[in-house]
Amino acid sequence: MTQVVLFAIDICAVALLVFGLYFPRHRRRDLVVAYLGVNIGVLAVASALSASNVGAGVGLGMALFGVLSIIRLRSTELDQHEVAYYFSALALGLLGALGTRSVWLNGGLMALIVAVMFLGDHRRVFRHYRHQVLVLDSALTDHVALVAHLEQLLNARVHVATAQRVDLVNETTVVDVRYSVARRTPAATPGSPAPAGARR
């Protein structure tokens, strides 16, 4: 009976993780199937291994190896938050399969995983920070000039700028930039006085 309750909690948790958090925020339908498949697959395999003579450590190692192989051999690029959802779905499946004396312990750990993903992947957490790979139409070899050019181009504060390639022949620069945009201020109404120091 305890195992059935854990199965039900796992299904509810992964449904909340995928349909309540991931898909409304990121809208990748293909990964919805992947997360559900990883969770249910790990749940089934770990449950079968826990009921046999094979140790739980072997089952955990096999599950981790399988998920790492999927992520390693993927054909499409995954962002870091999508990898985090992979491991969350994996952890939920393991917690649902590994029986313990307390259902509340496993259920609480599942709730903790979902809560951490809810907060860590929330749009309001570091919402002013951005990350882009840009191709500039000029060859900039000086780092200070590169940062100044990016700040003027993006109208933002550049925190990290890494030049990945500088083409002196075609005069292009490929740069990986991490920056934060300024908070938007209400637009001034016509006829209102301009702030001190503002250009007209």
C-alpha cells in the first residue's frame, strides 16, 4: 500500500513539474514527452530492482547512467534549466520507487524538488539578466572597447564579455555576453519637464 501511495505522489509531482512549471514557462513540447518518459521509466526500473536481489546502488547507478547518456547523446541543444528538469524528473522517479518506512519523508522530498524548481526557474528571479551570443560587424581586439561597444549597443550593463572569435579579414567579432538590462521607468508625458542631466 505504501508503494502505491508513493507511485501516486510521484505521478502528481511529475505532472505538476511538467505541466504546471516547465511547459507554461518554456513551451517545448518535445521535452514534455522526455521528462515524463524519464520519470516513469526510472520509476518502473527502480521499483523492479528494489523488489529483486539487485542492490539499490546498482539500480541508481544504472538510472543515472541512462539519463546522462540521453543528455550526452542528444541531437538538439539543451539549456541548463532543461537539464535541471531532467534530473528533477529522475529524482522524483527514484523517490517514488525506493520504499522507506515513512511515506511523508519521500513525499516531502518530492515536494521540496518541485518547490525548488518553482522558485529557481521563476521569471522574477534575476529577470533583468540576459545571455546572448552576438556577431558584431567590427573586429574588436581590445576588451575595454568591446565592453563599451556592447553596453552602447545593448543599452545595458555588461557583466561578462568573452570574445569567441575575432575575424580581422571580414571584420567581425563573435562574443558571448552576459548583461543586465536597466529597469524600465514610466515614459514621460508630453510637456513634462525632463530629468536633470537628460539629453534632448
